[in-house]
Amino acid sequence: MKTKGKMVGRKDSRADQGRWNKGRWDKDGMDRDLPHGRFASLAGPWALIFSLLAVTFPVFDVDLYWHLANGRAMRLLGGIVNEEVLSFTHPGVPFVNHEWLAQWMFFGLWDRWGWAGLMGLKLLLVALVVALLFRTARLEGAAPWNAALVTCVAVMAGFFRFHVRPELFSLAGLALLQFLLLRHRRRPTGSLLWSLPVLFLVWDWLHGAAIGWLYLAGFALFMNVRRFYPGKNRETPCSRALLKTLNPAGLATVAVSLINPYGLRSYGHFWTLATGAHGADRILELQPVWRNPGDHLLLLLVLILVVLKLVFRPRHQEGVLSFLAAIFVVAAIRYLRFAEMSLIVLVPFVAQLMSGRPQPSRRGLRRDRVGLALAGVWLVLGLVFLQEKVLAARGTVSAGGTYVLPSQTAWGWGTNDFLIPRGTADFVRRHGLAGEYYNNANLGGYLAFALGPERKIFQFNMPPIFGDVTAMMNNPAAFASYGLDLGFAGDPGEFRQLFSQEDWACVYNDYVSSLMVRRVPRFQGIIQRYEVRHFRTLEQLARDPAVRKRLVFEMTVYLECMPDERVREILDRIVARYPGG
């Protein structure tokens, strides 16, 4: 065996340091003895700052309002909501509320600090994810700036998944679970793994730990198989010490989850979503990533490169990381919802690729090539950030004259009121429009929170409760059976099938919905005064004197319920150009 400071023998290396047999890794797998430049200490803070800027955008996710409405209901009812309480069409339908703790936290933060409290929680959880990913990348041998790069790519490629919603807890939980298991693989002391039962218990109250079970089961299965079929080359042998804690801790976690009413026995909801039953396949985040490839180019590029690596050079990577990467890459390709989760799992996979050291004879040439490649990745990452966070923050006008809203995930703070039916909901409140109403599924979350708890919604995008939420558009007779006189419409099919101009009048428009009222006597006054005839925010309509006065009135009514600086500027220009009306 060679002396200390040179090469460590293969037997002692595997016993003491896992696969790291080149004398440069400590027991955590980190290369603290190698020089990384004077700015190496800035790599972690830079990854954190970049990632926080990447995920900072206004709140616009409609699911958040559904969770806020349930959180408010729990406060009013004094208990966990495990049945439908927000709609008049499916009252009392039972469901397993895996997000009850997150909903309670969200509403508490909103009630005390408003949207600043929710954004603060989001940034705190993202900071935790970034810290864990950076630490995991270092654990797998990546130098500080390489660890920062792979962390930033993981966040930027899936930044559109960092909404203020319970999914944030799953992202943090997965990052923590991955770090605990991979660290145990390096140093099988066992003490940290006994936290898994508590982690999964709380996880099932925050969002449901199905993703965690997928990772834990894959890791445990591979390591148990590896115990009897040792790997070669860069493989980490699975020692008895590793399994001595991993298996009992895993079994304890299973036992706790089976006892927990929100644990494994309640996961039928996730199976419904995964199989696309009851119209769940129409939900955007449950569709394949290639349905909208232009919106996820960086994500697709990462997934394609990893697939090529797994297919053409599978033996150049540690087996457990390749196995987990393959599982989550396939899941991300099939379900957009797995996007950021797969990127989290790919961090150690890519970090290990960046951990190798070139041979002395080729070190200078390879260092130059690798340096140029890494600089190119940083450049691409910067350009994507510039496009998605800065340039996309401006609205545009299409060739047909239609105004296109700024990107939903461009840099910003607070709420994005253009992507929720704020204007139509405020119009209903201002004018006291009573009665049950129709709404499509995408609008249900916000309406449940904005008009509730007194006013109940028609439906929400929850197939296990409401079934196929698009069924009404194909069944006007079923819609007519409810005898509704009020509706929030937002889909072209609804206007064609459900709201004919002969029977219905539009009295208010915002960017995502139209408020429709039936032409019945009780709404005659509202229709006569507010029916929308011209308002489409097109300035050229004001050139027609016969239209101008009514157009100005409709724009004024719109602005009473909807803060929209772009429309206000158009109105000001019209008034200034035609002062006499």
C-alpha cells in the first residue's frame, strides 16, 4: 500500500472513503484540500443570489387561492378540511387533504402579512433547496464554482415550478431526502437516517410524500441489490453498515406512513392524477413536456443531454445515481409537474461527471477545454435569465393588433392580477349580483377565495372531486339543468356552447374571464347600463364618434374594478385627443 499523501490502496480506500481512491477527498466526499482560486468562497452565495432572483416573480398560480380558501375554511370550522366545502355542486364529497398543514400556514401568513408573507416563505424554502443542492454537488466531488453552476442550472431550467403552493415543500423535502441518503452512502453512521419517519410524516401533511417514496424506494432497492452484486470502476460498494441503518429506518418510515391517515394508504389520489382519470390528463402540468417545447427549452436540453449520457456512456457513472436519474427523467418527460423534481435528482448525477481530474499529460489542454465549456454554460444561463426575467417583462402587440401580456414568470413582486378573474369578481361584489353561478375550473380557485365563504363556486380543477371539468362544454343540457343566471366564462367553447348572445349578455371583461348574465328581468338594469359592446382596449375604435362615448364608459367601468395602467393610458390618450367626447 502506498504511503499517506500519495495513493491510498484500493482496499483501504473502499473501506474508509467509498469510491474516492485518489487521496484528495475527505470522508464527506468534498475536495477541501485542493485549491479552487481566491473566489471559491463566493460560489455558494452566488448560487443563492442567482437562484432567488430567478424564482422571484408575481403570484399568479390559481391553485394558491384554492389552498387559501381551504385554509380560511379550516380556521372557520376549527378542524382539518377533508371534504368539499367550497362548491355548491359537490358539497360533502370526501377527499384526502394532503396539503392541510400547508393550507393552514399559507392562510395564516396571508392573514398576517399579506402577499409579502407568502413570498417570504417561498424565498426561504428556495434558499433551503439551493443550500442542499450546492452541498450535494460538493458531496459528489464538484468544485465550488462547478457546484454553483449545476445548482443554478437546476433552478433556472425549472424556475417556472417555483410557485407559492404546497409543491414548494415537496421540492425542499426531496432535496433534503437526497442529501441525507447520499451523505449516508458516504458515511454510513446512521444517526441522520432515523429522521426519515418524521420527515415523511410531516411531508404527508404538507403536500403528500409520493415523490419522496419514489426516490427512497429506488435508492433502497438499488443499494440492496448492489450489496450482492458489487460494482466496478467508480461504483460505491454497499457495505453492511450502510444497510444496517438504511433498511430499519426505511421500514420504520413505512410503518409510520401506514399508521398516518394521510400516508401510503391514502395515495389513490396521486394514482388518479398519474393515470389521467376523470379528465386529469387535460391539466397542463400533467401533460408531457413536449406539448409546449418552446416554453421549456432549457429543461428539454438538460433532459436530452442526460438521456444521451445514460444511453451511450452508462458505465462512466455511478449506478445508483444513474438509476435514480433515469426514473426521474422519464417521469419529467411524461409529466411536466416532475420538471424541477427531476432537476433536483440530476444535480448529484451531473456533479459527479464534473468531479474527475485529467491525466497529468493532458491536464493543461483539457483544463482549457473544460474551462471554455463551463464558461459557455454560464453564458447560456445568463442569456436565458436575461430573456426570461428581464426582456419578457414587457407586454407586446401581435401582428394582428392583439395585446400580449408580459411573461408570467418575469421579474416582479406581489400578485399578477391579469391572470386571475379579479375584475369580474370585484364587479360582482360592487353591484351585489346574487345567486349561484357557473365558472370554469381554472377560475374556481380564485373565486372560492375572493367571493367566499358566502358564495360557493361551481367547480375547481380537482378531478377526484369534480370529475371531468370540461364536460359541461359538451353537454349544454346538463348545464341548463342547474338553472343558473350568472356565469364566469373564459374558454371559447363556453361561449359557443353555453352562453349564446340571444340568452346571455356580457357585462364585464378582464384578461381571463367574462362575466355573463342571463337576459332575465332581475338583471335588466345591469344589462342596459353595462353590457359590453365595444370595449376590447383597441384605441382605433375611438375614431368612430358613434362608438367613442360608449367605449369611454366601458373602459371607465373596467378600470373601476381592475387596476390596469396600460388601459388607463389608452383612456387618457382618447380623452386628451377628443376632449369634447
